[in-house]
Amino acid sequence: MKKSILLGATALLAVGAQAQTIDYSALQDAFGQPVTTSATGKPQVASDAPAALRIITAAEIKASGLDNLPDVLNRYSGMDLLRWGSGSADVAVRGYNQGSYPRLLVLVNGRQVYNDHFAMVVWNTIPVQLPEIKQIEIVKGPVGAIYGFNAVAGVVNIITVNPLYDETGTATLRGGTDGKREANMVKTLKLGDRVGVKLSAGYKEQDEFDKGNITAVERSRLTGPEANYVSLSGLTQVSDNIQWGVELSRSYSFQTNYNTTNSYLAIKYVAESAKTDLTIDAGSIGLVNLMAYRNKMDFNYLAFGASDVTTTVVQLSDLLQVGSDHTLKFTAEYRRAEMDRWPSPGATIGYDVFAGSTMWDWKVSDMVSFTNAVRLDMFSLDYSGGLSSPWTLADYDRDMTKISYNSGVVFKPDAINTVRATFGMANQLPSLLELGGYYIVGAIPTVGNPHIDPSQITSFELGYDRAIEAINGRFGITAYRQHTKDLKTFTGGVADRVTINRILTQTMVNAGSSSSWGLEADVNGALAGGLTYSASYTWTKINDDLTVNRGINATRPIKFEDATPEHKLRGGLGWSQDGFSADLGLTWQSDRYLLRPGTGTLTGFQVPTKVDSFITGTATVAYSFPTGTELRATASDFLRSSTAATAALETERRLYVSLSQSF
């Protein structure tokens, strides 16, 4: 019966990028565990996924009491958080974290919110309120065969409530220390049996942190983060065999960012998006989905200038069930990304990508499944308008073709044990700024490099999961080995200046390779009396083989060896009964070394700065009234007034109270 339910869901509902059209609640009730599409592009229970996968449920998000996505993600093994300010953070999977972290692809209902201008995620511009999240799916390791360029460390897919299946209404007011003020609202509305609409909006602001090891120039650039959001989506059951959906969003953020050169900049962002998708059950032809979206990001780096980047994606896919044991998915995709290039008025740099991919999932037996996927990306770079860099138009006339692939075997000898072995290879495309950015520091131009090569990431991993009845929970462990070829780094000091077409320049270069080994172990479950528990351990070891920074002092802002904590321990304890609830989360991590720009005699160099080991914690208590009102108090980083969690601004203790009403 359960198998027929899942096959029926596969045959009638959109999958892959269109995860929002799945009735997650119904499938989770049927199978007793969360259902995902992020690992292979087809609906499957989490334990069947051929990947190191973690699904964060809406209940876990609410129980944490946290008010932002980076802090939520940081509660789980394999994740690393660098909080640069009260509104700025970088979240990494399996190490290599840095300012403007470029290795994690983040999606909202399958639409990328990863920005192509700097190959980064600006978390404070994601137009999603935490109460509207149905689940967050974290896929660890490269999955380029499913998602294409830049899904190299992993994927975070944020799934929001579906207005056709879910009924949600909530409004929240939040206030706290350091000028914290926030308000948000989410409401779904049914228009008959075939139309659902969702509206969400929010506003928040807070003072910036003020303690830490930063220069006077950086301090002058600090600004308290402020952001507002609005999104509108609708889903229509046009007929028994056709669904059509639309999503629109806009967000504004003014904040301090920590960039790839390891310094602070004040930046204004305006992000707008429009997405539509059409899903047709075509019978024997399969489940056909046509999806298109456009993202536009206007950004103003107040110290250098303003520009914008636009990304347009059109994707056609077909999911086909062949017999009872084989599932195939064929996808064709076109992507266009372009950026106005300052300071050349009217100049534009962009690229087109045509891609095709195939996924084959084979149920070999009741105990073994075998999944393979391959993707071909054909990239073409272009430039138009006046030139102000040392490069010529001919340098921007560049084409390349890259292949990504994923393979995984899942062995389930019984309902308790699962063994998983996977291999993946993905390509990290240079950002538009890395390919063709331009700005001047003093008299020396710093420019992108249209000849830079993509980074290539390969990963092998072995995982084991076991349900343990004695503790009413599960235990999981994953070991992996990862290698990155053709690392990229931007801007160097005096020693790294080169002459290009007789112009002295600083530019982007490939910088060698790096290898990492890791271990992730988790245990979680529930006990009598409304108690829940979780614990995890992460071990990460990185060895660089760089072609830059070979001297005593680093001239390029790149160094991954020792920059990731080798050891990280997390523990959590929750309780809920009779309307009362409480949650405690603790994290300890070993020391790390992060680069900072040198001063005095070291000006122009990047200096490794030690961040000592530390323990931090978050605690929350709440009471939910029968009327749907919830009163909650949360303390974040509460163990001390401030914590040197990075080599720059210190993370301050944050205390806030939230009042929520369901309607």
C-alpha cells in the first residue's frame, strides 16, 4: 500500500525543482518519515536517498526559537557558520567556509537564491519567513548532475507551505536587545477546491555588533542591518492532470557584508523574482514539467559602486516510471546570467548555459537500489559595451563544456539498517565578478579573468544509519573524502600584480588544489514525558596544495588548511507538555585560523589570525495558549556577552521576546 501511494504521488505531482507541489504532509503521514525530492529529483523517503541527507522539519525550526536561517542550519552536523555581523553570515557544508562563501547552492522551492554576481548567498535577502517553511532539505556533497554548476559542496532546498494543501496563518512580533525589532505575517487562502494562494511579508532591523578586531576604515562602513520582504504565490489545479503555479517576491536589505578579500563593506540589496511552472500528467509519456523563473539583484557596494545581476532559467523535465523497478528523469535547461559591469556605462558581461541531464533510479531488489545521474553543461561567455579593463573583446569570447555525474547505492537489509555508498563530481563556475568585474584601488585596476577555469570537486562517501528502539531514535555516521581542483582566488597584494596588454593589474587566478576528509555522526530521538534529544560530532581535516601564498605571509586571500574547525560537538535537549515548551542547544568547536588583512608593515598581506575554541548556546522557553497565541523568550549566544567566533566582529549575546498569533 505504501509503495502504491508513493508511485501515485510520483505520477500525479510535480517533482525535482517543483517540490512545492508535493503534499508533503500526506506523504509523511503515509510513510512515517519525511519525503524529499532534493537528492535525485524524484519523491522518495529520506532513508532511501542516495546522499547524505538531513531534513529539518517545521516543528524543529519552531522548537529552536531561532529567528534566522543561518542559525537554524548551524545546529546540524557537517554545517559551519561564520557570523560576521548581526545580519551577515556565511554557511558552509563540509568546510571551506570564507567570506562570500561560493560552494553552497541554496534554493527556495527549487528556485535558486544563490547569486551569480559574487557566487554567494545573501541570507538576509531570502524572501521567506520561518513560520512558512514546511521543511529544509540539506544534501551534503556535490550534486552537480542534478542541479548543474555550483552545487559543489551541497544543496539547501527551502520548501514552503503549499497553499493548495496546507492551511497556515500566523503573525509574529519580536523585540529584543540591541535595537531588535521584527514583524512578519504568513497566510494561505483557499479559493474553492482548485486554487490556493499564499501571502507572506516581513520587516526586521537590529543594531550591528560593535566589538572585534576590525580597522577604522571597516568600522566606518558598519551599519545596522535592516530588511523587508514580501512574496505572493498561487497554485491552481487546472484539471485532474494539470497544475499551474506562480511565485512573485521582492526583498530589500541594507547591511554590512564580509567579502572575499576579508574586509567589511556596507551594501544595499534589492532582490526581485518571478517564477511560473506548469505540470502535466501525460500518462505513458510521463510527468512533464515546464518551469521558468527570473531573478534580479540590484546591489550597491557603497565603497565602490552599484550594479545589478539578472538570472533567467527555463527548464523542461520528464519523469517516467518504467515498470515497477525503474524511474527515469530527463531534463533540458537554459540559463542566462548577466551583470552590468561598472564603471563602464552600458557595458554588460554575461553567459549562456545549455544543459541536458538524465537520472536513472533502479530498484535492483527489495534491499538494493542503484541511482545514476549525468549532466552536460555547455557554457558560452559574452561581453558587450565599452571596455575599461586590460582584456580585449576577444578574451570574452569563450566557450566550454563540462560534465557532472553522481552515483549511489543504497542497501537496506531490513527496516532498521541502511548502508549508503556514493560518488559525485561537480563543477564550480566562476562568478560574473570573477570573470569580468572591475574596480580600482589607488591607481591599480582589479579585474576579473575571463580565462579562469572552473573548480572541479569530487567526493566519495560511505554512510550507515540505524534505528535504535531502545532509545526511540536513530544513529547515523558518514565518512567522506573530497578533492577540489583549480581553486580560485581574487585580488592579491603588490607581489601578485601582473601586466596584461601592457597594463599593470591585479586579477583572478587558479590557485592549486585542496583535499579534505571528514566524519559526521548523529543520534537523535524522543523519550517519555515530551523529551527530545540530539547529539552530533563532526571531524574535518583539510590539506591545501596551493600555487599561491608560498611565502611567509599570504598575498592572496585564500587558505583553507586550519581554517575549518577540526572538531565540532553539538547537543540539544527539548521538552514539550501541556502548552509549555523549552529547548537548549549547545555547540563546541575547536580552534581555527582565518585570514585578515594586515596592517602597518604587513599592509597588503593576509595574516592568519587564530580563533580560539569556544562553546556557545541557545535557549528558548515558550507557552502556547489554547487561543493560538504563543509567547516565547529566546537567548542566543547566551553563555557570555560576546564571543570571538571569527577573526573580525565578535558575536554578541542576543535576547528577544516573540509574540505570535495563529489565525
